[in-house]
Amino acid sequence: MSEKLGVSYPLRVDASISLDRIAEAAEVIDPVFLDTPQFLCEPLSDRFGVAVVLKVECINPIRSFKGRGTDYLLDRLGRQPAGLVCASAGNFGQGMAYAARKRGVRMTVFAALTANPLKVDRMRALGAEVILEGKDFDEAKESAVRHAAQSGAFYVEDGLLGPISEGAGTVAVELGRMEKTIDVYVVPLGNGALINGMGTWIKRFSPTARVIAVCPAGAPAMEMSWRAGKAVSTPTMDTIADGIAVRVPVQEALDIMPGTVDDMMLVTDDEIVEAMRWLHRDAGVVVEPAGAAGVAAVAKRRNELSGKRVAVPLTGGNVTDEQLRMWLY
């Protein structure tokens, strides 16, 4: 057994990421999350002078890529009689709720008191019990760990368990099937499941491609940790990109990143909002702040990326009416 925060995990769902299991995930994940649109966005490409390939992960029942990893995790775990518990800013919790409901498993999600109300409503609509505790995601995670220890529910931590990354890695499998080779992948970074899953696949099958991770400037803990080579927590964070806002990094995810990430950068909230507007105008998609971070990064590095073919996953699209009015209309 391995131990994390006092909660036990079976060895079959440790932090390791397997190419064979990423390939398996591409075959067994619920088809509703697979083969999402991927295309060269000519208006954005013309705007930046960069060939921008968008991978649209916000057109599915939970409006984010998280359904890939959560569905594969529950496929690997099998039935959990005492139920499941996790912490989430909203998208991961929706993925867990969707996968648990499909299998008849009880699901409890802890979210911060400040969590996006649309995401909270959707988690509940998908059958999860949602408990709001703590001022941010990391405090909600502490509550989830305590609940697991007291109830016997299986605690699921995004960024820690390998099957979540393996499911997310199927995004890279699909991009790798495109006729033209991708030179650079620019990927929003939260706890690390997406970039570690994608990067594992990319480094094996597209070894010359670069992988750039993007964090919000108002929540720089992952970027600081990557540069320091160890987990660096921050006392606070302040960003609209709740889906990738991390204050306390997962060390196991950081340990994998030397083999999956070539560079890391920060983008501001203003840059993210501008990217959201470009995506709405040039691609006709509504993307939440975390989902637009990759496009903000491409805009910021357009000179460096000029002439390259750059793939950007649009990782989520859960935006409230108020946010739509504030940022897009």
C-alpha cells in the first residue's frame, strides 16, 4: 500500500503513468468524452502568426476534459462499497459525479465556499453530494481527506492517481492522429494530471515536440515548484482561473514533470479574458478562464512560436451568466 495524507491507495492506482494504459483508456473511456473536435483555427492563426490547432474539450456532458480521467479511474477501481470522496473546483467533481452515477456509486465532493455556482449546481444535478467548506480548493481538500478517514470512502485526489492522468493523456493520442505534425503543445496546468498524461504520450511518440505548461500569475505555486524542483506552496492565490488555481502542489505530480514538461509560464487574468474573447470571436466557443489559459500563452509568446504548429486544449467551458456578461458581452 502507498500512503497519502493518511489515506490508503491500492497499488493498482498509484501515481505511475503507463503508455499501455493510456492506449487502453482511449478504447474504454465513455465515448461521449472521446474524439473531441480538433482543427486549425485560421482566424486565431492569422491573428497570432502561429498555426493554432484547437482541441475543444468543452462540448460534452460536463463541459470539460475531466470526464476522460475520471471515467478511466472508476473503470480501474471497480465498485467501491463505501463510496468515493474528492475535492474539486468543479470540473473534476462533475467528472467524478458523472462516472459514479453511471456505475451506481455514492459520490461526495468537497468544494470551497467560493466555488463557481454553476459547477456546484451541475455536480449536484449529476448526483453528487456537494459540501462547501474552506476558503479555497486546498482547504476543501483537507476536509475531503478528513471525511474519507471518518467514513471509509475511497479518497480520490486529482493529480495524484495515475489512471486520471492516463485518461487525460488520450487528448494527446487524438492530437497525434492529425495529418500534420504538432511542433508545440501549450497546456493549462492545475494539479498536473492533464500535462503529465499528455506529456508522457508526447515524449514517446513525438519526441521533438515541446510541451509548455501554463499557470495563472495569481496562482503560481506549480510554476514556482517546477522551477525549484520541489513543492512550493503559497499562502494565498487570486485568479479568475479557478480550474487551474493551485496553492498546495501535489509532490507526486511534480516528480513526473521533468519527463513531461519542457517549459512553464504564467499568464495574467487580463490576458486570459482577452483570450476568452478571441476564442468567442474567432472560434465561436465559450471557454472558461482556465480553458483559455493556453491561448493566452500562445498570444504572449507569438514571436517565439511564429511559424510553428501549436496545439492548445480548451479544457473547460463552465461559465456562469454573470461571468458571460462580465467577460464576453
